Amino acid sequence: MELNGKEVLVCDCEGTMDLDGKALAKACGAKDLTVNSQLCRAQLEEFQRVAGKGRPLLVACTQEAPLFLETLEKMEDAPDAHFANIRERAGWSDHGAKALPKMAALLAEAAMDIPSTTSVTMTSEGVLLVIGRGEDAIAAAKQVAGRMDVTVLLTDAGEVTPPRLMDVPVFTGAVKEATGHLGAFQVTVERFEPAAPSSRGALTFAGDGQTGTSVCDLILDLRGATPLFPAPEKRDGYFNPDPGNPALVQKALLDLTDMVGEFEKPRYVNFTAELCAHSRNDTVGCTNCLDVCPTGAIAPDGDHVAIDVFVCAGCGACASVCPTGAATFALPAGDALFQRLRTVLGTYADAGGTDPVLLVHDLGFGDDMIDIIARSGRGLPANVIPFAVNQVTQIGLDFLLAAASYGAARTVLLLPPGKDDEAAGLTGQVELTDTILKGLGYGEGRVAIVDESDPTAVETGLYALDPLPPVVRGDFLPMGKKRALMELALDRLHENAPAPVDVIALPAGAPFGTVEVRVEGCTICLACVGVCPTGALKDNLEKPQLSFREASCVQCGLCMVTCPERVISLVPRLSFTEAARAHQTVKEEEPFACIRCGKPFGSRPSIERMVEKLAGHSMFQEKGRLDLIKMCDDCRIIVQTEDEKHPMAGPPRPLTRTTEDYLREREELRKKAAEAMAGMEADKKTET
């Protein structure tokens, strides 16, 4: 069987799965499929034969992937190999052959070409700073001193016995601040003093207690106090074991010795600053990503935020809650996540599957949970389709709406334990999705978070799910940014809704809504237009006019806090009307005519309001000064330059002399000379 240019090899794992090759091939939209029984052992030659064709392979087995890869290494011109798990995720189930549509969906997903993601590089040269309170810190430093460049900082030296051999430098001081990441930490230390070499009974320190900065690649924090960083377990290069647990300390030391060299980590988040709605003109609007980031990787940076890709741990919470799509999760790259979603649900439906439940899980805890359920329990129900993502917390409103629009009856998010610091954003997205689906008549409970760590409880809960009315499957190509994707999904959901409505009321903080403007107080100053990050508020170059497009509004609130008249308020809602898709005029006024040249400029209410407010100002008390506000830009400049008291005025400019001026002067001089000669001759005649 061939899928997307890949030769597909399927094995029923010694008959432990009920597989019908013809039916599975038909479900995948391919030709007949030969089902192997022991591809990794007795039928390994069949694998070699198919691999010898030189075409990319898709093997429906992940357990024996190392064996297959080792076999390919021995072959010349070995093809690329991809692997799919249809055993634990589908075949090993009490539902048996009923899982065939799900198997087809999983194979179609695995056959996709997913673009690779970009990465960032961190370099560690093994410079380690051990921070502790006493002899334990020195002892830990000595264990790795032969492999690393170690420095010890004691924050509370107390009665510390001086080491017999000072093979690691020891200092004392108080940590004021720590920043950075693996390969680039900076620790600011106050009252920094080195250990005195003459220390006898207890360590003493010499120096005048200066403030300095320690630059290091790695940090081992044995203080047993508040960690130096938020979410310390997610900060690469920072180790914070319980100093009272020797096993954890030894594990940290072992891990530290491996943290020397170059390390690559995925660039988890792509950020487009132009789309960010955080701030304009020092006025703060949206803070969603700042509120949910557990590691402190996001910080304000002028009109937008900045994401430190080296500190980012890849939880994806920022991308989940970003209303504009400025922050997008880049693992996988591009729109591959939505392409996978469309392929999985579409193939499942085309193969005859019904009531699809999408089980979204991560690659660690989720995979382990599914494996245990398949091996020790009943396996996943036939209609529960596992969908792996890098982190469950990366899921946002766009994904949940797209899943429903593609036909998912339910979406269950399997959240790993210990994610409490990241779950708030995800919970908000689930509640918002539920509100929208309920408002369209789909009912409640179509999206749920499961944070259970007991496999038996998860299995029982999945089998106990009551069937819901089917969702009519819509289809669209997942193209464009986040807002465009949500608009496409919402269109399909509204089109197929059991009870379509024009407007759904949403809770505060939702990324959809309108703005209400008290038009009687609006002067069309257009301050709101200047700060709107999405172009929802727009002016008109031809005349004083304010218009608004509801579909573009993300409810960031910048317009409301910027409006000098305080006439704007936010109304969170979701409108499906045609009017919401186009700019609607909010207020329009006649322009003000310049009192000097008559050219229209500005809006009449705005100019009149400025005149009213500045009438009592000291700078406008002189005669004619207030009239400057009533003039256009050109006339205002002309009038000010004509003012005799203008502070920048200079002496009158000399007239430009031309050739004609010189010729005229010469002619005048010639005439005067002629007249003088004539007068002199007349005088001579008279004397004669």
C-alpha cells in the first residue's frame, strides 16, 4: 500500500490485532494491503525487500523501530523511514476491528510530510557556580571540580571547616539577582568576599564586601531557599535539588557533568511584533502572554513584548491565549498542526468512523498513559483518536474550534500532573470554546480537561463518555494567521449549527467583541485609531470619520484607555452578522474650514473643543493667538513667520539684483553724465 509517496508496511503483531488488509487499504483510499504477522523477526526479509525499492517507508510499528533502523543502516542507499503506532493507540483494544477507521486516520497522519522546525544553540564550557550554605556545597563542588570550572558561593558560611585542599575557590555573599540561561547566566552578588587563606578553625573571609556579577554556564543551587528563577525545573542549566536529599543532589551532579558542549533546543514560539496588542504610547493593553508565562521568558519591550527563546521552555501557553496570533507555537512549523487535525478527522470520517473523540496528549506522559491502558487495560475505545502535541498547554481557541468544525464530537485534553502553573490559560480557552459551542446549540461538555494521573481512571472515564449529537463535518484548508483560522472554523460551525444565532455574549477577556462609543462625546480626535493594533478602528482620509470592523477587534482595550474623552467601552461578544465583517461608520462630522484660506481640515467638534479648552491658557491670551488653532497647517506657519515678534525672525532679506538692474543703472549714469556735459558746454557759451 502506498500513502503520500510512502510504502506502507503493516503487521498484526503475531495476530494480537484484528486487521483486514483490504478493508484497511480501502479506508486509507489505497489499493490492497498485505498484513504481515512478524515483520520484525520471521518476515524481516519482507521489510528489506520493500526497503530495497528505495522509496520512503512508513512502518506501522514503533516498538521495533530501532531494529528496522539498524537494518536500514546496513543497506546501501537506504530510504527514509517513518513509524506509526497503531497497536497501543488502536489495535490493542476491546473494540478490536471497530478501530479500523482510527487506524486509517493514524496511518494517514503518519504519512504526512511535516516541515522541520528551527532551533537555537546554547554553548556551555562547564563554568559552574555552586551556591549553598555550608560544607555540603563545598563537598558537592569538589566532586565535579576535576571535570568542570567550579566556584562556590556561600550565602551563610556559619562555622564552616576550611577545606584541607582549596581546589575550588570559595566566596561569601548574598545573591541579589540572577538572570540568563544555560551558557549565559549572570548572578549579581552583594558583599562579595573571598575566603581568607589563613582560615584556621572556621572559614573567614577577607575584603571590603563589594557588589559584583558572577558569569557562569551552570548553577547548582543548594541553599534550600526560594529558587532564583520562576519555574526552576524549566530553566535549562539551573539545578535546584533539595539539599536534604543526597540522592537528588547526586543526580543533579551527574546531570551537570553532561552539560558541557553545544546544545540545541527548538525555537518553540514564533513572534510577530507588528501583531502584538500589548501597548501603544506607553499605554498598556493586552497582557495575556505575560500573565500565563511560567518561566518569565516574556517581558514588555516598548509597544510589544519580547520573548527570550533561550529561556522559553515550550509550554505554548502564550500562543494559546494570544488574541492576535502575534505569538504562534512553532512545533510543528507552519500550519502542520491544523493539517494533521484535518487529515486525522477527515480520514476517520471517510473510513466510516462515527462520534470521534479527539484525545489530545503530550509525547511523554500522554504516550505512557496510552501504553499502560493498552497493555494492562481495555485499550482506548475505537472512537477515541489520540492526537499527540508537544505540550497540551499549547492548545488554544483556534485549535479547539477547528477540531469541532472538522467534526470532532468531543475534544479531551489529557493534562500531565504538575502543570498547575501553566493550566490557567488552557482552562480559559476551554471555557470560552464551551460558551461558543453552547451558544450555537451544540450543547455543553464537548471540550474537557482530564488531569487524572491514574490510567485506570482515565480509561474508565473514556469508556463512560456518553454519545453526543453528531457534529456536521465542515471542511476548509487551514490557511492564514490565527484570526483567519478562527474565522474559517466559526463560519463552518455557524453554518452547521443546530441553533444558529447572530450574536453570542462572551465573558470579559474574550478575544471577540465590539466597542461602544458615546457619539455625543466623541470629537473624532482619532486617538483610538492611532493605537488600534488590528485596524479594527479606522479613519477616512477624505473627511472626519470614525469606523469600526467588529471581526478585527481583539478586545485589547487600548482604544478605551487611550480615548481622551473616555467615551469608549468594550462589549465582549461574537457576532456572525455580515455587518461585523465590514467597517461600519461610528461617527462622521463636517470638517472645520481654515479661517484664513478656507481649506477644510480636522473635525469641527475636535477643533471647537480644543479652542474651548485652550481659551484660558496663558499661551493663548495675546490677540490672535487663539486663531492659530482655527487655521490649517500651512496658514498657521505663514501667520507665525509674519509676526514681527516672531522669535526666529531675522533682518529683511536684501533684494536679488539681476542683469537688468545693472543695465538700468548704467543707462541712468550715462544719461546723468551726458546731462552734465551738456550743462558744462552751455556754461562755456554763456561766458563767451
